[in-house]
Amino acid sequence: MAKWGQGDPRWIVEEREDGTNVNNWHWTERDATSWSKGKLQELLVGIVVENEAGRGEISELKQVEGEASCSSRKGKLIFFYEWNIKLGWKGILKESGVKHKGLIEIPNLSEEKEVDDTEVNVSKKKGDGDILKDLMKTAGTAKVREALGDYLKALKTEFTMGMILPTKAMTTQELTGKRKLSENTLQVQASSPVAPGVRIPTVALHMMELFDTTVEQLYSIFTVKDLVQKFSKSTAVLEAEKGGKFQMFDGNITGEYLELLTNKKIVMKWRCRNWPEEHYATVALNFVPTLGQTELQLDCKGVPVCKEENMKFCWQKQHFEEIKGLLQLTPLNC
């Protein structure tokens, strides 16, 4: 047992009032499922193989079922992934110009097997064209396994950036070495084991919603303080002009207006309080008039991967549904 005042250093929160996970000792986990689906789509769709007889291409990701995650414990990363993937391929015979289609199935991509040992099955719809099937089974399978290997490399590097936090000893060593730091690398400060500037994996979101109101009314709900406070049921601060700041939901959402085209478009720097320090997403709202309604198109770039579901919930439940409730209860006069 440690003496009074000399606790196990693994549990000591070094100069942190908030009890942050110091020295990476505690268990943390990040869901990589959504990020992985996007990465697999990016790496697999579009693969092309060709020889003197024909040309084949993976044309679509028909199915991707499973999950992936990354955990950090005692400064070490632990990966879990299990996928069942189905791809569609199409090809053409050069001599006859006849086209054929088929499937590529990967029933079990997991950490239990090496990529080179992962089962890849190629099939073709009925009819001639076995030359193309053989091409996809040989050269196509090799390229698929190469892409799967690239996915695993990205999972273990790109996705995990910022998960292993530097300890004080690492911080001191980096300062001593006078390493050159770019805006996307960790800005080291001797007084704190973690500082803003860590490049993190992000995703983009696209959402659409129809509202039974005019473009003018819907636009005003996002730019008039009293209306923002009504649908958010909380205090808000708004300066609806280019460069103007805003705070919503009692300060849990903050940002800046980058562009405002009256009744057409709003572009904002946008962040939640619990996001990594100084990290902002870019949110664009496009107001499209339709017959008797207004379509709101939301495009958001730079959402932290681990906050994707929270972001969707925030906009669907706390914005869209609350605004619809406001429109039903209180007819607006613009």
C-alpha cells in the first residue's frame, strides 16, 4: 500500500482540475464503424483490373455489415473489427463488347486473420464471360486485398490520431528536441500534458428536412434571436451578420457566421462545447422553396468522427423537430 500522500502515479491527475485521463492509463474507446464504412467505400469502389481479353471494375458497395472500434488502455491501442462485405463488379470483353456483372463477397474481415488469408469470393451472373470472372478472381482479388490492407493501415493511423496522449516526460523531451510543429500537430506546452492543435479524424454530414413554412420564415428562425430562443428553449446570443458570433443552448453551441445570403443560405463555423478545444466544423444551410414548403439542406464538414451520432441527434431532434413544433404552435409573421 502506498504511503499517505504518495499514491500510485498512474492514478495521479497531474495538474488537472478536471481529472482528465492522464498518461493514458484509463480505458477509452472510440467507435470506428461509421468512419470505416466510408473508408471501405472510398478504397474499394472504383478498383479496375484489365488484361488483353477484358476489363473489370468494382462498381458499388452493395453491403457492409459489422462494426469496428479502437480502445486505448495503459497507453496501448487495441483494435476490433469484423465485417461482412458485398461488392458489385461489372466488366466488358474487348473483342465482342459483351458486358457482364457479378459479385465479390468478403464474409469475414476481422482481426483474427491476416488480410492475405481473408476469404474473397468472386461470382458472376449466368452466361458466358468466365474470362472476366477469372480476371476478377486473380487480379481483382489481389487489388481488393491491397485495399483492405490500406483500410487497416488507415484505421491504425489516420483514425487513431490524438487517442494516445503525451505524458509529461514526452512533453519535456519534445521541448528539448525543439521539434518543428505545424498547425496540425500537437502544440506542446510544459504546463499541460495536452494542448489544442491535435489533428483528428472527421466526417462530413448531409441532411435534408421539409418544413411547412415559407423560406422567409424558416430563414428568420435561424437569424432572429427571439425565435432561436423559442425553438431552443434556452438563452441565445446572436449577431446575424458576416463575422458575427453566436451562442445557443446556453452556450453549449458556439460559432461565427461566415456567409449570409438572405432567405437563401447561411454558412457558419460551428462547435459543441465538448468537442476538442478550438476545433470547428463548417455548417452550410441552404433554403430551397418547394410547392407550399421549404426544403432545408444541411451540409456539414469537419465533424469529429466520435461525435457524428451526437451531431445528427442535435440537428434532427434539437433543431428540426423543435422548429416544426414552434411552427405548429406559433404562426410566424416575418
